[in-house]
Amino acid sequence: MTDYDPAENARKSYDVAIDAMREKLASFRCERIHDATLYLGDCREILPLLPKVDAVVTDPPYGIGKDGQKRTTGGHGGRKAYDFMGWDASRPEPETFAALLNAGAQHVIWGGNYFADLFPPTGKWLVWDKGQRINQSDGELAWTSRQGALRIFELNRVALMLDGAQHPTQKPVEIMQWSIEQLESPRTILDPFMGSGTTGVACAKLGRKFIGIELEPKYFDIAVKRIDEAYRQPRLFKDEPPKPKQEALL
Ligand SMILES: C[S@@+](CC[C@H](N)C(=O)[O-])C[C@H]1O[C@@H](n2cnc3c(N)ncnc32)[C@H](O)[C@@H]1O
């Protein structure tokens, strides 16, 4: 007769579950560039397979149909044309936001005004003031998980032209760098709606680890290229990267 050991049984079940998660994660295309790990796929499938990170810094679809645009030649310099892809038809489901909150210890979520009903009330909202008062939005809002004073960063929207805009809703790198700096020294940052990889570029510049997820292969390839290029640039730390700490399993 064999002895049944509940602790040993639990350990084996845990090992089997971890192996199954690793195998599923390995089924997604993955690119590793220095401290960045990028997954091509649906964040609703990938998020549950990842270890918890220090911070989620992201810019989800707002559900306002801005996933493409016609070229304009208006009086304020005009806008570039982008094919309509359909991903901004609706905002992510409440379950996706729950998974996103669960994925990290701290959060910055751009488009916060479109999702405010899904987050707990906090004080430290971020405002990107676009520096111009024209016929477009004067700025954008991010919800953060932190209490404290609201902060405003003024940066003219033409910063995007200097970055080389390649995505219809691309954020300036400076805005994502500033967003990360508003948190308590996160070492590993996750962006589950990576788009053209701006958060990853900001992480490369700040010396932080990055995990990105993007559904559209076209944007994923742009993100790979931009993050790779960012790592080729000389890095000037504005602050010391936070000290290493114990990583989770997986
Ligand atoms: C608002 S854009 C992010 C733009 C990004 N901040 C940048 O600077 O390029 C949202 C992105 O989420 C992607 N997306 C939408 N649903 C997704 C999903 N379920 N999983 C992963 N990515 C998704 C879209 O393809 C789009 O590129």
C-alpha cells in the first residue's frame, strides 16, 4: 500500500499547472530584446499566464472609433492617413480591466475618463496638456492607482512628429516616461495594449524591464523595431534604476 501524502500531491498538481501555463505561453510569438519581452496575441489570453509585475502602464482602446483616420491638410498642419482596423469600436470588457488591475501592484491607465466607472476613486490623475487650443482635444487623462496630487505635463502634440508617428493613437515617448516616473520605482512594467511599443521605448530609456502584448501583427512589428532602436541609443539615466528584488516563478 502506498502512503498518500497531500503536500506532495499538491506540489505535483502545482508543477503540472505551471508546466501547462508555460506551454501555453510558448505558443505565442515572442520577441526578446534586451530587457523587453514582447508577445503577439490577445492580452485576455496572455495576462493570466504572466507573473505579477510591479506596474501596468497602458493605453487601452477607448471605444471611440479612432483606430484609423483619413489624411487631412487643415490649417494646423494636417494629419497622416491610417487604415481603419476596428479595434477601437468598443472599450475592453470589465473582466479585462479586472485582469489588468490584478496583473500589477501599481497602475497608470490612459483614457481613464472612458473607464472611470471600473476603477476605485484615487487622487493622482495625470493630465497630458497638448499645449494647443485648436479643434481637437486639449489633452488626455490617465487614471492611476495612487493617492496624492493630480499632475499635469504640458507637451505639444507635435512631439509625436519628432518621435515619428506610426500608429493612429501613438503616445509621445516623453509622456510614457513621465507616466512611469509618477509611480513608486517600478522595476518591471507591463503594457497589455502595447500598440507601436511607446511604453517599451520609455522603459528602454529609463532602464526598466518591460513586457508588452499586442494583438495586431502590423503594430507588433513596429514595436519590435522601435524598442530595438531605443536599445541602440546611448542611455542617459535621469534617476537610478530601482534595486533588483525577488522575481516571481514563471
Ligand atoms: C490605444 S492603442 C495603444 C497605442 C500605444 N499607446 C502607442 O503609443 O502606440 C491600443 C492598442 O491595443 C491593441 N489591442 C486591442 N485589443 C487588444 C487585445 N485584446 N490584446 C492586445 N492588444 C489589443 C490595438 O491593436 C492597439 O494597437
